[in-house]
Amino acid sequence: MLRFLPSFLRGVIALLLLAINTLFWCSLLFAASLVKLVLPFKAVRVRIDPLLNAIATAWIACNSGWMRLTQRTVWDVAGVDALRYEGWYLVNANHQSWVDIFVLQHVLNRRIPMLKFFLKQQLIWVPVIGLAWWALDFPFMKRHTKADLRKHPERRLQDREATKRACEKFALVPTSVMNFAEGTRFTPAKHASQASPYRHLLKPKAGALALAVNAMGEKFHSLIDVTIVYPAGAPSFWQFLCGQAPKIIVRAQQLPIPPEFSEGDYAADPVFRMRFQQWLTDLWERKDQQIGMLLQQG
């Protein structure tokens, strides 16, 4: 309805609608999360967590509403119709922009249980939304440099324990655990510094995926592998708000997770680690080829 407006004005309206939507639903979210904070018992969590997830799901649905209202974006989406809104899923995707999160939420909302992301520790300080992520039990991970880990090797276990604690909570109610295997957003500079063997991707990091599979046991129904392509180039968040992402292509596929992956020790067993890394490498090679084909098709 507002697509006729200049892009800057549409961006301002979209940002305003996003802020209003976030403040409204977060006020309900914080009120409900107080119950869980005051009564930190499993029986309470099993009842409160679905309510918190429902509030977040409504927030995502309203975001899709202002996106349809203000944007001309053509969405080319395939592979999501067969998904089921039940059970537990491990979701993996390539990462190019903050927009990826809105894309994933838009195409997967109410098709699978709510997405829970692994986030950098610093993001807990993002106004309003950082507290919302905390209330929804999003796991916050600390980033350590190689030099820091050499000096304090015990810190290698911090993210492992944080992942286990988060997955213990996820196991109580159906959840989709989301991970960007690249660990950071793709840029040409990062691609060059890594000497990545892929044309459109950074090297994948298997550790977080392996920890999630190990912590959740056989609860995961499957891996949902998502490929996101922006034929006109990955937009910034502001460009996305302004409707300057003319087309977004999303491809999703369900893949079985080898049952033995829920039992291996990625950190201590080099043979298991090699097998898991090879599984992810094969997936990444197919994804890189798929991105190339989708970019050619435009």
C-alpha cells in the first residue's frame, strides 16, 4: 500500500513500525518472563515458555506485516511447504547481513517452532531486544581470540557449557535451534583473508553445530539447511527497511542428521571430529554450487 512512496520515507515508516511493534510485544514478553524469573522451576518453565514463544511469534508476524506494507521485494521461496510446526529442528544458513535474521523469521515463522539463535555476548546490551533475547533463552556466546585461548585454555569450555545449558532449556518445549556455520557475515575481505575454498561462502565452523547435536541427543527431527541469495547484492539493514532489496531468494531443504552424531565427542575424539567436519564440508560444497546457480538465474 505504501510502495509508491520514496524509498527514504518508506524506510522511516518501516523503522517506526518496527520500533512500535517491538515495544508493544516486548512489554508483554517482559511481564510474562517475570513469572519465570520469580519461579525458576521446570513445571513453571514448561507452561511459561510456550507463552513467551507465542508472543515472539506474534512479533515476527507483525514484522512480516510492515514488510508487505512498505516493500516491493519479490520473494522467491521454495522448500518450506513441507515443514511441520512440531518437534525440534536444527537450522543452518549462510550469513551475509543482519537482514538474514528477518528473512529467516519471515519465511519460517509458524512453519516450524520459533528460531533460537546463538548470539555474541555483547548483543545482550542492545536496547530492549537484548533483554528480549535473554527472556527467550537465546544463548549468548563469548568470543575469544586465539591469543586469549592460548593464555587461558580453560575458556574453551565456556561456550561449550553455555551451549549445553541452553539446549537443556530448549529440550523442554519444541524449538528450532538456529546457527550460522560461518560464524560471521560474509564480506569479500573476510573471504580473502580466510583463503576460502568456496566462491560464495566463508569456511564453516562445525563446533557449535556439533555441540547442539550432542546436547540435544536425538530430539532433532532433522537439519533444515537454508540458502539465502540476494541477486542485487546483500543489503544493509537500512537498505532493507527502504525496500532496496528488489528480490530475495530462499531455498530450504530437510536433511537427516546421522544418529551417531548425537553420541560423539567433538572436542575429544579426533576421528569423530573429522567425520562431522566432512559432513558439513560436503553440505557447504553443495550450498556454494547452489548459490552460484541461483545468482545466474537472478
